[in-house]
Amino acid sequence: MKSGATASIPLAMLAKRFYCHQCGQQLKIQKVTRTLTPGDPDYAAAEIEVFDLDTLPKGSISVTKARFVCPSCHAETTYEEQKEIAKRQKQMGTRIL
């Protein structure tokens, strides 16, 4: 029985354009969903986000996060990694590093 869900995506992922450092194509956003059950290492952190202190849930929690995927070379990066790559791309004046 699923008893909760959480999703997180930085606003900049939606507002800015990011480019692949390998081929230069514009990156697409891909959702990654996983289900946590009681006893999983990340369950306690997700439980705090989803439920208040008055409820005592013991069901699974669906956690959705976003990552970047290049449509042409299929390279995958997280938002934090891509922020650093974007800084280097801007400094060097090129999309391909």
C-alpha cells in the first residue's frame, strides 16, 4: 500500500537551457521515480518530507527526482553536476568541452 509521495525539481532546470558537454545538444529532463519501503536507508528522510508528526505511516513512499539526459548521446547528469559544467561552458565560450 502506497501511503505518500514526494517530488523535487529545481526551478532553474525548467527555466534555463542546459547543453551536453559531450555533443552540444540541448538536454532534456527525465523523471526518475523509486519506491521506498520502511527499512530502506532513505526512507526516514522521505518520511519527514511527506508526513507530519501526528501520523504514523508504515506504507511505501514514492520519491520522484529529475535528471538531465542528452537526446543524442544519452549522457546523464544531475542538476548539481550540470551547473558546474554550464559554468565551464560559459567560461570557455563553447558547449563542447
